[in-house]
Amino acid sequence: MNTKTVHSVINAGKSYQYIDNGEPMRGGMKDVYFSPDKSYVVAFYRDDQDFSSRERLRKIVTEYYNSFFNREGGHYYKDLYCWPTDMVELDKKVGLIVPCYNQNFFFKKGYASNDLIKGKEKEGKWFASPKFRNKQFALRLDEAELGNWLSYFQICVNIARGVKRLHAAGLAHSDLSYKNVLVDPVSKSAAIIDIDGLVVPGLFPPDVIGTADFIAPEVLATKHLEVKDANRKLPSRLTDLHALAVMIYMYLLYRHPLKGGKVHDLDTEKDDLLSMGEKALFIEHPQDTSNRPKLNQLNPKELPWADVTKLPYTITGPYLKELFDQAFITGLHQPNNRPPAEMWEQALLKTTDLMQPCSNAACEQKWYVFDNTMSPKCPFCGTPHKGTLPVLDLYYEFKPTVWKPENHRLMVYHNQYLFQWHANRNIIRNERLTPEQKVPVGYFTFHQNKWVLVNQQLTTLKDLTEDREIPPGTMVELTDGKKLLLSREEGGRVVVITMANK
Amino acid sequence: MRRLPVYFLLDTSGSMYGEPIQALNNALSGMVNNLRMDAHALDSLWLSIITFDREVKELVPLTELVSFQLPEITCPQSGPTHTGQGLEYLHGKVVKEVQRGTPTQKGDWRPLLFIFTDGKPSDQLLYREMIPKIKGLNFGAIVGCAAGKAADNEMLKELTETVVHLDTADSATLRQFFKWVSDTIEQGNKSMGTTSQVTLPPPPQEVNLVI
């Protein structure tokens, strides 16, 4: 054991210690050492950093750090990013001080069958690959590590928010990947790491093109050109949006959206470059089916997820389908058409309003998205929904007396809560919600063979069909065709009830 | 689903008898354990072990990492080093096992070859005859490892530019070498630079140990 001391180049007199056992953890560009108490790491760049790169790092640990964390709402982001806090130098090597990840990002159990990866980082790949959840795979993850399908919606919301905030600040991550986004289905959280690659358009160019699986097609297609060539495409906000879409698709469907059966070249390397780059084609393209995965060529341990016929992307619901179409069909080779991070965040959240718990206790996914049919069933285990299912369509007041649908539905299940962001369209469900806004305003239950909404906090709830006020502490029955006014305030919504599965 | 086939061609000639073969067993099992902790490796890696001394043996046929069982590698107390025969056998295996791309099926990734020896080929004629054939197989990388004083770097260099020389074939050195081997295998999963392709990570430093 050899403890070394390094000095900050930003805060005079500040120093850090790390343990050099001669075998640092090796990243793509850096060697990483732990501090003696393991509360932070010192990550040294193996290559010399030029003036502009040093300037960029300096800004990341000072200006950008402050603007992200030392202002109102900054606390939320502390858990979302693993942001470098200081810059050091030793023998001309530049290093960064980076806090260690939260404990929940290390496996408590890991594999179901042994302790080999217990305590290791929860890199995204573990959760994006179908093998590790296949019961026939000897080194599958323990069920306690996997969470359920709803967990991955929350994880994706967090990732989308992390990317949204970076982009709002005019920054691009430039290397979103399995390794750089840790996920934890147990606590339903995600953390974006390796912030030091941040790209500031015009000011600091990227030094990596990304990680395989997540590099945008235009970046791969122009990889052979010189960096200074005007036609060369390098990571940017728009390539982040490709990586984000790929990531969301993978965490919800456990397969890669572009890796199908189409062969572009007999040489593997060339084929890979074309199928992820210039010739990239969505495996579930509705018209061009040439890149559909070939079931007979798949590893059986990748089933059922690799089977796009059995589990098509439409099981993620209508809002996400639209965004996947935009990301992998219209925007795949037209970067400007890719959906921004905030659209992903909102579509994911709206989709959770369509989700139903599966009544099969043994179902591995536990939740599914209502499939818009009159006789819904779980797409994962095939269990049909039992009993009636109230569907609430949300309307807003377009102008006095004219109400328009918002393309937003709420599927009711037993013991589901209603929140302010349902009752009022001016309250947006995002990371800026106050603690008061996160308190439910009512709940739905199946009570004495009837579906009811119990009003807890809606002061102006009214049953429009029966022309009756529903004060807090009372309830209203949900029946087919009934209209409820949730709030009389500005932005208050009307819901129209449909009973499905009658 | 593309596989990444990795072949290990290991010298088990008489000179490996004793501590070196123990160290090799140790280091290999450490490497396999390391790889089993890597989600990417488990997703695509297939391994094969071929040994050569007087005879050539396929100790483990090309097997998916998750099912790979490492047997104890043994060697005779004395005998020649038939590296050439080893390469000849390997050639046949690679041609047969590695899936080439066809118009309807994706091919495997270019295979990797790690060749480990502590001496020099006893069948030089065949060895030199095989070199162009092996090179013609389009390996993603061929890494030669010459361990110990008697190991001949020059012969390996005829096969590949990447030759790592280890002064001793003890446990610590070999473990370090095979750690590097797994880093090399895992290379494809890391961030790629804008300026150039990331190639092999720097090899471990030579270690001089006095025993």
C-alpha cells in the first residue's frame, strides 16, 4: 500500500490523498485510484492534456459545478450526476477528484448463483442485456437486483432529466453509455458519471466519439474524416439525443434498436460500421422489415426480448412509440428531428399513467402498459386483466365552454393515487415539484363492487354528470361516460370516464 | 448475435514443468474469473484453449464464457515444443469454428489469438510454413507472450508484432499479463477517442524477480 498526496490546481493549499497499489482501475482515457476512505477517487488522464482541455476541466469543476449545484433545486441533481469537484496535477499528469457513487449503485447480491460481482458497480449493461434476466443463463442476476418494469420507467425518467439539464446549460455529455450511466432498479435511480467529457459547442471540442452501441450514425459515418474536416460529425447535443433514445429503448426492451439481421458487408468490421452508421436501420421499422432480427440466428438466452414479434416496441405505449419512431425512423439520419430529452421525460411519465399492475403474482415484469383494447392483457405473461377497468381521458379548457382532449390518459387501478399534476395542467410533473405538490389529492379504490374516487384535497371537485359537488373527505363513483371537473382553478381539468373490459 | 472468439495457444512442453505450469493455471483461472465479472464479456465472448508440447490437444473447444470450465493444465516432464503443429491445428479450428459473414448471416467478430511459450519451436520448418496461413486468417489481434529466459522473442515476432516478454513465468507476473489480456479483450467497450482508434492497452511492465 502506498498513499500519495496530490495538490489542487484550483484551490491553493487543498490536497487529496489516494492509494497507489500499482494497479489502477483503467478507463478509456484515465487511470483511477481510490482515496484512503473511499469517499472519492483521483482519476488521472494517461495522456497529456493541452491548454484548452485543462481550461475545460477547470470550468467543469468551478463554473459549471456552481451553476448546477449551488443554486435553488441543485440538491436534486447531486444524486443524478457524479460531478468532479476539483482538479489536481502530479508530474504533469492532470487528474480529477470525483466523489464515489452512492452505495445503491453497487450490487448487494449480484448473480443469483454466486458472489462474484457482489459489491461491483451496477453498470448499465447488466440491466440492458436480456441474458442476465434469463432463467436458463447460469450467471443471471438475482431477482432482488432486477426490479420490475415500472422501475425502468423511473430510471429512464432520471436519465432523461439528467440529459435535459445538461442541454439546458448548453452542454453536451458526448459519451452516454452503459459505463457512464449507472442504474439501480432497486432504488429506481440512475447516475450520470464521466462528466469530464462534457462538450461546450464552439468552445471545447469533444475528445471521444462515444462508446460502441451509443454512437450516433452520422458520427460513425464520418469517422474516417479528419477532425478538422467540416463534414466530420462529432458528439454534440444531438448525438446525446441518439444515445438517450437508444438507452431508453434498451432499458425498456433489453435489445438494441439497430442490431438486427441485415447484412451490409461480409466483413464483420465493415458490416458493423455500416449497420450502426451510414446504413443504420431500425429493427422494427414498420415498412422496411429487412433488418428484423432472425430468430434462428439468435442466442436462445436472449429470448423472449430479442423477439420483436412477441414483444414489439408498441408495448411501451402510444407516447413512447411516437418518440421511438421519431428517434429511429425520422430522426435516425436527420439529427434535428430527434426528440429532445424533455419530451422523453414527459412521455415516460405520461406512460406510467397508462400502466396497470399484472394480476399474476409470478409475472416477472409486474406492470404493463394498457394496450388500448377493450380486453386488456399483460404482454409479458399473457394474463388477462380481471374485472372492469376505468379509463380517464383528460381534457383542458381551450376557451370558455370548449374543452379539448390532451392526449393524456389515466388508467385506474385499485389503490392508485391522483395528483395535482393530473388535476391541473399548469402543474408540471418534473424535478421542480415542491414537496407539497407531491402529496396525493385523492385515490381510486374498488370498493363494494364499485370503482370510486376518494377526494382528499380537491376543493372544487365536481361531478358534472350528476351536477353535484364532491367535497374533500367524500367520494364519487366512477361510471361509464361520467364527466368530473377536477379543479375550477386556472388550468383545472375535466376527466371523461370510460369503463373498459366490461 | 456476433461472438468474439478468443483462442489461447499454450506451451505445455517439458520446460514448463513445475512452477511455471502452476503459475499458468493460476493466472488463467484468475483471468476467467475476471472476465466473468464483466457484462460485456459475458455477452459475446467465446474461449478456446489449445495446448502444444509433443502433441497438440484441444483442451477446451470454443465455448461461451458463461459455460466455460477451465481444466487443470498439465505438462510432461520433458519433451519438444511443437509450436508449428499447434498453429496448424489452430488454423483448422479457426477455419471451421469462426462464423464468416454471409449475405444472410452476420459474421463473428475477428478472433483474437494469444500464444504463450517459454521456449522456441522444435518444429521450425512447419512453424514458418504456418505463419502466413495464420496471418491470412484475419485475426483482430495476435499477441505473443514469451516467458522466461529461454523464450525466443524473435521467433514470435515473425508471427506478430505484439510480443510481450516476461522475464519469469511466476504467478505474479503471469497474473499481471493475463489481467492485461482481459483488458485487451474488453477494449471494445470503452470510449473511443476522436483522433485515432484505440488499440491495445500498454503491456504490463517487465518484472524482474529474483527467486
